[in-house]
Amino acid sequence: MRYLFRDLPDACDNTLAVAERASVTIEFDNDALPEFPIPDEFQGATHKDGANRLLRELPIAARRSVTATT
């Protein structure tokens, strides 16, 4: 990193100082996205057909991941 930011010699030092003061925990198994319920008037064949079309276009590994969580 120091080589990449050699024009800004303090960049790595400052980044390290901030990282040492920060307390961040990232949970990769936890969905932190809020739930957005779809109102009844918007639910129907249109969004389901669109979702199914998009799922068919996903690579197989991603499709398994998406369908396993729903």
C-alpha cells in the first residue's frame, strides 16, 4: 500500500491511526438489510415474473445462494 500511495506519504499512517481507533465488527452471516414489505397493490404476477426472469439469468452458484435464503 505504501508503494501505491508513495505520493501521499502520510496516507497509510493516517489510515492505520483511524483503523486502530475504530471498533468495527463485520458479521458475514448476518443480513443487515432492512425489510421493505411490498404493498398488496404492487404484489402480483408482474414482480414475480420479473424476479423469476432475473433468477434464470443468474449464474448457477448465485442462483443457489438466492433461492436458499428465500
